[in-house]
Amino acid sequence: MLRNTKIAMVAIALVVTSYAAYAAKAKDSESDVLAAIQDTRISLSQAVTAAETRVGGKAVRAEYEKTKSGWAYDIEVVKEDKMFDVLVDSNYGNVISSAEDIAD
């Protein structure tokens, strides 16, 4: 019984520590996103227009995220009964990639 209690306490400590580390990272990430948004040349509406034009559908969700090549808009576009993920460069407005999202 004492052994199970110790294991449970260690597990709780790991969860609390992991959450604190995640919260600290998320806070830094939020400030990074805010700074990147201020430096972008392309507005969200311009990115949505580029994504909708590429797919020929309607945007339903958009995020601003860091990719391997820099910051970009990740826009989900619906066309008929299919969902597409469209990545739009936030500095130039060109579509980096467009692919059907099978998971959604």
C-alpha cells in the first residue's frame, strides 16, 4: 500500500512539473506569435483570400503558426464535402502548400 502511495505521489509530481514546463513554454510561444504577427506583411483576410482562391472553397478556420520556413497562416478550406489545409506565407501571400485533410 505504501509503495502504491509513493508511486502515485511521484506520478502527481511529474504531472505538475510537466504542466508548469508546458505553461511556461506556451507563454513564451504566445509572445513569439504576437511579435511575429506585428512583423507580418500579409493580413489574415489576404491570406484567407489566397487560400480560398487556391482551393475554390470557403475558409472555416485559420491559425498563425511557425513552420520550418518561417511564420505562415494555416487555413482550413472546405470545398464540397472535402477539407483542405492551405499554408500561406505571411510575408508574401503565396500559397506554400495545399493538401486535402483526410483526418478532418
